[in-house]
Amino acid sequence: MPAKVALITGAARGIGYGIATCLARQGTRIVIADMNGTSAKKSAAQLAQDTGVKTLGLACDVTSRTQVAALVKKTIKQFGQIDILVNNAGICPFVDIMAMSEDVFKKTLDVNLTGAFHCTQLVAKEMIKRGKGGRIIFITSLAVNVSSAAQGDYAASKAGLHMLMKSFAIALGPKGITCNGVAPGMILTDMTKFHWEKPEPAAFVKQRVPVGRIGTPEDIGNAVTLLCSDAAAYINGVGLIVDGGHQAVCA
Ligand code: NDP
């Protein structure tokens, strides 16, 4: 049986690359899709060198349905199948909601929510055609339930993404395709390092997160791997919080 194929968006760096690394360690062939095609190719080459799996790096802006369709076509042409899709590409501009322009608001929804709609619909059609089921993971956030004044656009997009995941879980479950969310807590990546590398927030993490450390991209990759394993066949339409216990703390 040929090795499985996973397509991960926004995977040239950060959490996406952590997910790619963990799935590759299981022998899964990996497609790294990212806005920047050069970075995608470079990361795919690095991953192949580190893990020995076959990889492909492709440019794709998830907000463009045309580009997503081309991404799916190229993946099928190269690897013949898609078993796993991870909707990971996301942005968080951190602008106060009262000062936010319409353009910023719309762009966040476009990347974080509409992008996942395009990818899921187009990949799921291929999965259905092949008839062997599949796994689709949506990278959401603790912002599905909580927000801040600087995350109005982001929280709206992620709460929407959580419900989009549920809708696809209902539509695709009968086809043997499961859809689930993974909600990362505080993870050290380029998106967040400006904040967490300062001394005070670092101390806050130690005090606030029960496991006593900030999360890594591979913490999220391991959770995604779990949900993509055969053992997770009956898990569908749920969100898994992966935050070291952060959200369990009441004050
Ligand atoms: P990063 O900013 O480190 O990486 C995001 C990646 O997505 C970049 O490679 C970026 O490309 C790419 N990207 C951005 N826009 C698009 C687009 N339109 N199409 C394709 N790719 C795109 O983010 P993280 O790794 O931290 O975040 C990954 C996901 O995890 C996001 O959905 C985020 O919301 C979520 N998350 C992150 C948390 C954290 O603490 N870090 C917490 C909760 C959720 P480029 O470099 O070219 O811009």
C-alpha cells in the first residue's frame, strides 16, 4: 500500500511545519503549501532530508479558489491521492477592533475562514471520488471561545472555522471522511514570538499554564497525528484543545 499523503496549508514555517514534521515521522508523504513558493520548496526539501519521506513544496494563497484548485491538481498529479488535509494557514493582525479597517477585518476572515472552505471543499471532492475516506483537520484557537479587543477579527474567524468544521463533519462523515478541530494554546512561532520572548509574558506563561511552558509547533503536530491515526476513526466533529491546561485555569 502506498504511503499516505497529507496536504498542509501555511506549512513553510511555524505550527504548519511542526505538523508536517510529526506526520512525516509516521511515513506520510507531505505537501507543504504556502503563500511563498520559495519558502514552501525550501521547507519541503529540508523535511525530506530530515525524515526521508517524499515531499513537495507548492505556492498557494488559500484565499484564491483558482490557486487552491491548482494545488489540489498538482498534488494528485505528483502523488495520486490525498488522505489528509490540514487547514492551518492563518493570520492574526492584532489590531484594536475599534481602530480596525474594513480591509483588515475582511482579510482575516478571507484567509482564516474562506481559505479553509475552499481547501476543504476541493480536497473533499477528490477524497470522495477516490472512495477511501480521509481526515481533515482545522487549526482553530482558544479564540473560538475567548477574545480580546485586539482579536475581534481573529476570534470571529476562528469561531466561524469551528462551526465550518462541524458542518463539513456532518456532510462528509457518511463518506468516511472525518473533520475535527485542533485549538492550540500559546505556541511559540513567528506569529507570537514578539510577545512571548519578552520577560514578563514568559513569566506569565510559567504561572498560568499548568504544564509550566509555552507550547511548541510539534505539540500541535502530535495532536494532529493522533486525530489522523486509525485509532481516531470514530472521532468526528469535535475540537481538541491543546494548551497545556491553560484554559482549565479559572483565574
Ligand atoms: P505563522 O505566522 O508562524 O505561520 C503562518 C504561515 O501561514 C506562514 O508560512 C504564512 O506565509 C502562511 N500564510 C499566511 N497567509 C496565507 C495564505 N493566504 N495562504 C497560504 N498560506 C498563508 O503562524 P503560526 O504557525 O503561529 O499559526 C498557524 C496556525 O495556528 C494559524 O491558523 C493560527 O491562527 C493558529 N494558531 C496559532 C497560535 C500560536 O500561538 N502561534 C495559537 C492558536 C492558533 P507567509 O510567511 O508567506 O506569510
